[in-house]
Amino acid sequence: MVRGIRPHVEGRKIRRLLRCPCERKPILLEPDFEQMVARAEGRKIVRVWRRAKRVVLSLDSDDAFVIEPRMTGLMLLEDPPSVGHLRLEWQFAGRSSYRSVWFWDRRGLGTVRLLDPRQQDEVLGPGNLGPDALETTVSDWDAICHKSPTPIKVLMLNQKKVAGIGNLYASEILHLSRIHPETPARNISRQKLQRLAENTVAVLELAIRYEGAALSDGTYRNALNKAGGYQNAHRVYDREGEQCPTCRRSLIVRIVQSQRSTFFCRSCQPKPRASRR
């Protein structure tokens, strides 16, 4: 999302901030919309960046919009998948290919916050978010997993431990690393943690190049309302019952962990032993 909107949003002045008519479950706005308008209109967006799964629009006032898309939120420059799920519109001054950027959210789980510098430190800082997944080393993973009995797949989705890994990508990373998703984190060997560190970066960088994944529900779209392409590179995610493309012996299975679907291959990712590293 950030790479898609940055060239068309960074450096532009917000002419108007509009709340779109929407009869669906409302998203969380902080502070209230009237305060947002007073603080944002007339301000320039000086930087568009990412922190974990959050899109950040930094303003010349030192305030910043922190947008958390969660399950179904999108930042769009083009016509949305459905008008009825549009939430906010940032209209820009001056001429450009795109006069606005929108936040669209089907399920209403997303949040949009306008934060001052102190609040940004609290929300985006290490007290609330772990190290960025794209920058984690084997030493980082060793510290994250040390003494934790939590299943590794569940731990990977805990944004306070490591920030930026989604459910889909966790399954893919663990498959490439040949780690069973139910393995207690503290039981993973240093050698496998090295694989985990390398594959985390590899999978996320590939997903960025593909501009995300269009899943079976059609939810995810890029900034131009086009489907991403990473779904074509899935090895296990959403492939229950299919032959594993790695070993070509076993079928991909699905389990549920913390109310999220996990996909893996029993041959490539054998059940962990009870012993500790």
C-alpha cells in the first residue's frame, strides 16, 4: 500500500478531509472527526511510510495519520471495490494524476488515528511494537523465542514480539523453514532460527514485489484497485488437500491456531519433539 500511494501523496497539501457516507460498522477514528479536520486540512504530507502493518502519513505539523488496515482495509487511489465501504477521503490541492486517496474497509475493523509526536512514540515505538520483520536477524529471533512456550506460528503473529507478519505469510515462512507451526518457540534450534530469519525477509520481500496477495474472498487490492500476484507463489496457504509442491509426497493440511487458519505439510514440517534446545 505504501509503495502504491507514496508517489502520488507525498509532498501534497490536504485541501479537505471528508468522511464518506457509510452505513456499515464504523471504523475507529481518534480524535473525533471534527478535531481531525481542524488539525489536518491545509497541512502537507511530508512523508509516507510503513511501521509494521500500519500506514503512516506524516504531516508538516509533526502530527501523523496512523492507519491500521487490519483484515480488510485498503488505501486506494482508484475506484474502490464497493462505494458503500469507503470510510475517509483525503482531497489534495493542486493538479496531479490523482486528486484523492481513500481509506476503504469492508468489515470496519480498521483504525485511523491522527497522533501528535508523543502519541506516535507510544503507538509506534518498541513498547507497543516489536522489531520490524523485514529487519530481524537470527539474534532477534533468538531473543523473541527465548524461553517462550508459545507455538511459533502464534508468536509470529504477536505484533508486540515481531511486527509486520500476517497470517498468510507466517504459514509460508514456516513451510520454507521446515518448522512445524505448533513447535514451542523455545524448542527451535539455532539452525532453524537462522532459516526462519532468512525466510522471513525473503517471503516478505517477494510479497512486496508481487504487491500482496489476492485471496479467495477477493479482499486485498493494491492502491490502483488491482489484484496482487503473490497468491500465485503460495506453497501452502489456502491449499488444503493439495499435494505439497516441496516434497510432492504429502497433502497440505489445515489447522486452527488462535482462531486463525494455519497451513503446512506434515512431511516437510514434522511434529516437534518434546525436548528443549
